[in-house]
Amino acid sequence: MKIGLKLTLTFVAISLISVSIIGWISYQQGKTGLQEESFNRLTAVREMKASQIEDYFVQIENQIISYSQNRTVIEAMKDFKEGFKLVPSEIDSTHHDLEHLHQYYESEFIDRLNDNSTIENKAEDFIIEHESGEILQNIYIAENPNPIGEKHNLTYVEDSLSYTQTHTYYHPLFKDFLEKFGYYDIFLIDSKSGDIVYTVFKEVDYGTSLKDGKFSNSNLANVYKAAVGSHDDNFVTVIDFQPYEPSYNAPAAFMASPIFDGDECIGVLAFQMPIEKINNIMTNRQEWMNVGLGESGETYLVSEDYTLRNQSRFLIEDRENYFKMIEEIGTPKETIDKIQAFHSCIGLQEVRTEGTIAALNGESNTKIFEDYRGVEVLSSYKPLNIRGLNWVIMSEIDKAEAYAPITRLRDQILFFFGVTILIILIISFFVARQITKPIKSLTKTSRELARGNWDVEVKVEQKDEIGILALSFKSMQESLHKMIDNLNEANHTLEDKVAKRTQELKLQKDLIEEKNREVMDSIHYAQRLQTAILPTSQYIYENLRDSFILFKPKDIVSGDFYWMTDIDGKVYVAAVDCTGHGVPGAMVSIVGANGLNRCVKEFGLKKPGDILNKLRELVIETFNASHEGEVKDGMDIALLAIDKQSKKVEFAGANNPLWIAHKNTKEMEVIKADKQPIGKFDHAVPFSTHELQLSEGDCLYVFTDGYADQFGGMKGKKLKYKPFQQMLLSNMHLPMHEQKDLIEDAFVEWMSDFEQVDDVCVIGLRL
């Protein structure tokens, strides 16, 4: 690639990288800031709406408690109950003809119900058989001149019923209360019979019994039963929205409180919850933009069955597109038909999203995920605190709308990025051309020189760096001409010197390799000698069947060694750590092994403490006899004498302890060693012998310090004794050969890429 093109591309690349980094940082910061702002706005709306809806339910609770304790309501309950019972005895033949009622069920009620039902209902299954209820339904529903939905406007009827007088007096009060606070219906229910003796709205549940009537399994019956079972006049119960047949299967929720006259529960006051009021709170009376939710934002409620508890904004504003979207994501046709029939998605539209699942599990958070339409949204969600209802609130806005400003910023950045790169490309081309023109001339001259044309002229036309380069090149031309002449003369002499020096280096290399082979042969012979002093695997197995020895020298030969012998029914075992490692340590280990054998075989010593005392004498004697001056080489040791029959163990240690993992208690007991080595020591005292009575299944561990002192792990620190002890204790139930594999694997994993720092010797055995 020519230098002109290289320069152009370099200028463009530098500019491209700079502009890209600045643009990317600007875009990311703008995106992050916009996302945080959007989530903050959604959370603010969520908290506002959550507070409003929770306060509204508290208001309803307070209203129903206050209303159920109101003297007028108590008197109304008593009067309606009494009038309800007297209806059959007071009725005249005019109102006892139930033909109109049957026609109402056949021509009005059942058709509307079947339009909203998945099964074919029959009128005869719903016609009330309670005499008082039949008569009152006939008067206030079938013969009521007001159309369906306005039956509550009938207050007075021309008859002599006691019930009619009660209805005429109290109905305007209840109707006014219902309309003022926006309830769907208000019920008075006999506490004993379960009869709905009064309802403002007058649907087909009017006059039926919630104990054994057609609607005794409805959610209204459930709140009635809960209220009747309470002995507290401040008791309130609420039940979530479910399809309610008297309301043509529209979702209905109820709240109820008992009515007491003194200490006697005489009835139940129930409110049918106003969906419209909840909708107005959650949709801000369909003015979403006024609370900062833009063109696609909404807040909505979801119940524990993952269905909506208020109207979807998209069903209200864009009905056609709403149905198209929910059909595309696989909403069942039956559900879509119901939403279309009811003109409502409450209790029907499933909202099983990442946010609703988290909120129903008690979480409050902000995230991005797909909503119930399959559209990505920014969502802020939390559970609501409403007595008896497991509802959550979701505050969401389409991601596309929330990110619209940053999308415009991105497009602007890309446009200016393209323009900037084009300008830089043009400027770079002209700058590179000015730089490369004199360089090309100098390149042409250098090619002539390369061909041996020393007479070619080097032109110096500029005073900048390129001109200085040309001047230097001209001086180099003259110098090279002289140098070549001198080199030709010195060439033969230099070749002779190089050949001689190469021969000397080869002789030195061969000598070093020979010495290295001799050293390695000596070390491997020392390894064979050291291996010869260690007890064989067969000998160890014959004396201690359930045991292991983990032996890992740092170098080819080791300063650590293990020792074993059996005398008079006792097995003697030791883990020994000699001064140093490698060849020096191995030499000391031979002295140690030989000394232990002499102590038990030549001197006949039995007690571990006595053996260590004698071993110390032998070590000091050996080193002082073979060196000039004082020698402090020695060893640390943990020595056991085991009586396998009686389970008695004797222990003596020089700096190295004994660990006992008790089978019964699952605890690790530490038997400390004497704080002095085997060797020259200024404050030497006789070694102690610890006598221990152990149980079958107890595990004994002796070791040198190489395992615990190994560096490794994530931070390159020592393994240390505490984790080592916990590892042994947690695996003590395993056979010894499996324990060995586990601690060896753990050691290798801990060491990882670090170098082994010391020899390792760990002995484990089970009694």
C-alpha cells in the first residue's frame, strides 16, 4: 500500500474513531438519561395511582363499616327482613300472577346471559322458587316499567304490602348513596336465611337465598358467609372480580360487613364494587397525557389470576388495533369474543408478563419487557396493599415512544458523522498528496542508489522535515560510498574472527550440557535412595488398611518424608518435615529416617516422647560430627504409636500437631505439639507423650506445613490450616482413598497457575 493511501486512510481512521467514540458516548449518555427519566416518570405515576387506589379501597372499607353501623341502615335491615317474610301473606291476586316474571326470564334475561356465556343456559334453571322472592322479582323487575339497567328508578308501587312501604321509605336513601359514590349495587342480606331482602339495582339475585339458592356458590355468597361468621362489627371482607351471572356474567367484585343490632348480627351489608370508579382512577378519566404517559403509556391493575382489573387504554382508544394485536399473540378466540361482547377486558385480558410475575411475588422494580400486546415497554411495577386482594399496579409506556427522542438524536449523529467523514476524506487526500510528492522523488533516487548508481543526484528542494531527510540522505550517500570501500577490505578479517568465536561457544555449550546431565543423574539417584527409605504401599496396607498418604515433593527429591514400623502389636507412623527441600532436604530426611529406625530397633524405645528425645540427640550428634562449627539443621515431626486392638494412641510432636476427627461428635480435636524442633534449640525440654483412648471409626491426621502454606486461589494467598481442617472434617465419613483424592484435587485447584512452594506430606488413617 502506498504511503499516500496510508496517510489518507490513517487520517480518516483517526477521525472516524474520534467521531465514533464521541457520538457513541453522547448516544449512550442520552439513552441512559432518557431511560432514567422515563422510569422516574413511570414510577411517579405508579406511586400516585397506587396511593389513589389504596386510599379508595380504604375509603370504601370505612364507608361500609360506617354505613353498616348507621342506625338508619340497621332499622332498614330489620324492616326489610320483616316485610320480606310477610309478602306471601299480604299479597293480592294481582301481583301473584307470575306470568310476567317467566316472560322476563325467557325473553330478556336468558338471551342476554347466553350472549356472554360459553354454555347454553335455560330460563327454568334460574327462575326463583322462593315465594317472597318470586313476588318481589315480579313486582320490581318483571312488572317494572323501567328498561333493564334502570329498574332501580322504581321507588313506589300501588299495593298494600308492608315491604312496599319500607321500600318507598328507604330506597331513595340507598339509591342516593349508590349514585353519589358510584357503586354498582347495594345489598341487604338476612343473616339467618341468606335471603337478599333488598338490592338497589334489582337484578335476578334479588330475593334469592345465598345459602341454598341458585347463586349460593357465587362470590357474593362468599363475602356474605365470611361476614356472617364474624363477631366483630368492624369486620370487612372483600372478594375479587369474577363472572357474576345476575349481571349477565360481567365481572363483579363485592365487599361486605355485618350489621349488628346490639350484640345480635341481624344481616349483612354488601357493596358491588364500581368498576367505573376504578377505571377513572387508573385511566385518569382517559386523560393519560395529562399525567405524563404520552400516546402509549397506561397504568393498570392485575390480579393474582393475571387478568386486568381496569380497562386497557388500547381497547378504549384503538379498539380495532387492540383486537388485532391480542389475536396475533395467541389470545383464545373465546376470550376475544367475551371482551367484544362486554366491551371490557376486565377479568378477561391475561397479563402474564415478566413484570406481573415479579410484582405478584412481592417485588417492586423497573424493567423493559413485552407487555400483554407483545410490545416492548418500559415498566414500573409494585404490589398493592389492599385488604383481601392480591393486586399489583403496572405503569408502562411503549419503548418506541420512550426512546423516540434518542432515536432522533441517533439519526442526527449518523447524518453529521457521514458529512464529517466526507469532509475529512477530501482534506486528507490533498494533505497526503503534498506530503508524498517529495517522498516519491526521494524514493526514486534511492532505487537508483540500490542499483549501484552512486552518481545519481539527490535533490534538496524543501526546508521542512522532508528537506532535512533529503539532505541526510545525500550525506548518507557519500558515507555509504566510503564505507563500502572500507568494508570490502575488512570483510575477510571479520569472517575469520566470527568462525573462531563460534567454535569456542560450541565447546562451552557441550561442556555445560555434560555437567547438567551429571547433576540430574545424581539427583535421580538421590531420589531412588530416598524412595528406598520410605515404607512400601504393601507394608502400609498390611498395617493400616483404611489409610492414605498424600506425598508431593516440590522438586524431584523431597525434604518431607513419611515413616512407619510395627513393633509388639503397635504401629508407629510419622510425618516429618526436614530443613529445606530438594537435595539438601533429602539428605536431612535420610538422617531422620535412619534416626527413627535406630530409636525403636537399636535403643528399643516405645514412647513417642522418648523416641523424639533420642532422635534429637542423634540428629545433633550427626550434624555436629560432620561439620565445622554449630549446625542448626533439623526437622519438625508428628509421631503416632497406635494399638489397633485397644484403640489407644500415643502422640508426640515437634511443632506439628495431631488432628482427630471423632466419628460420634463430628468434631475435630487438635492435640498440640511441643513448640521445639528436632535439632539444636536454645530452650530445649523433653518431648511430651499424649495418651489417647479413641473409638472405632475415629480418623487421625498428621501432616507437614506444605499443604496449608501453599499460595493460590483468586488472590494468591496461603490456603491456611482452618480451611484444610474444615475440608477434612466434612469428608471424614468417606473411605480414606476417596479423602486423599478430594484433598489432592482441592490442592491442585487451589494452586492453579502458582508454583508449588514446599514439599507436601499428609497422612490420614481410620481406627
